[in-house]
Amino acid sequence: MSGDERSTVRRAPTKGQQARRERLLESARRLALEGGYHAVTMHDVADRAGVGRATVYRYFATKDHLLTEVAATWAHRVARDVDALAVGGAPLERLTALLERIVSAAAGEPALTSAIVQAVTSDDPGVDDARTVLFLFVRDRLSAAIGDALPGRDDVEVALGHILLAALLSLGPLHRPPEEVAAMVRASGRLVLAGAMTTATA
């Protein structure tokens, strides 16, 4: 290697760093559960986690970045719950189980849902990377639910992602009844999958 070349090595976080990060995420989650988006401040997150405010900024660039990471943790938890159900059957059955579980979890925590929706849809550039990781994870879960054999799967995943975001907006900021939102995602999922199959056989 010449003297002009540079090598960047990204070190894995230590156990202590990982524990601190998780404590910050949990502190932000609890604040959002109690008071929604406006209840989450970097100062209060630091106090609840028992660290200095500068420590929060070492892990999360902005409040919206922090809450987007909270959203990712939430999404992984919901996905694990669905996996534990070991749902088989047709793509529509698997998709419905996933969408309804997300609706149920979001409806049970409306203040948190509103907070993470506001953060994830923020125009804060500090959110971009975390949001991309979150969206790719959700898309992967949607892909697993609908299966490889579905024609036009990429378009279907994008459409379902928008439906899911609309569901979270309805449950959080718009305060729509959970039963109404669950019915919406069931009908939308059925129509999207039916449309994909019809296009493939046309």
C-alpha cells in the first residue's frame, strides 16, 4: 500500500457501547409512549438513560434519527412476533397476518406510533440512512410474506409499503379506529395481490 492510500476500518461496537445505545433507544421509546413526539428531547433521553447529553449525539445525530432507530427496533420486534406464529398457507394469508399484526401493535401504542411516523417522514437529512435501512427491512418482510412466485413482486412490495405507511398514519396522527384500519389493510392487500396475478395472466 502506498503512502497516499487510506484504509478505513469500522470497528464493531463494544458491549458497553451497544448497551448504552440500547438504553438510549429504550429511553426514547418510553418517552414517546408517555407523551408522543414532543415529549422526546435529547436532554430528557440523556437524563432517563443516565448519560450526558453529548453521549446521545455520539450515537444519534438528531431526535428524528433517534426515533427512526426506535421505529426500526419496533419493526424488528413486530416481525419476530409474526415469525413466532409460523404462519403458512397462501401469500394472502401470510401477508394479512403480517399487516394485521403491525396494525394491532401500532394501535396499542398510539403515541409511539405518531412519534415514529413523524420522525420517519421527516425531511431531516440525518434520518436518510436509518430510514433506508428501516424501509429495506420492512420490504424484506413483505417480500417474505408474499413469496417468490408472485409476478411483479417489486411493484407489489412498493405498493404494500405505501399501504402500510398509510395505515400507520391513520392509527397515529389521524386517530382512526383500529378496526377500520385493519379492514383497510386486508382489503388493500387482497386487491394488490389480485391485481398482480391478473396482470400476469392477461
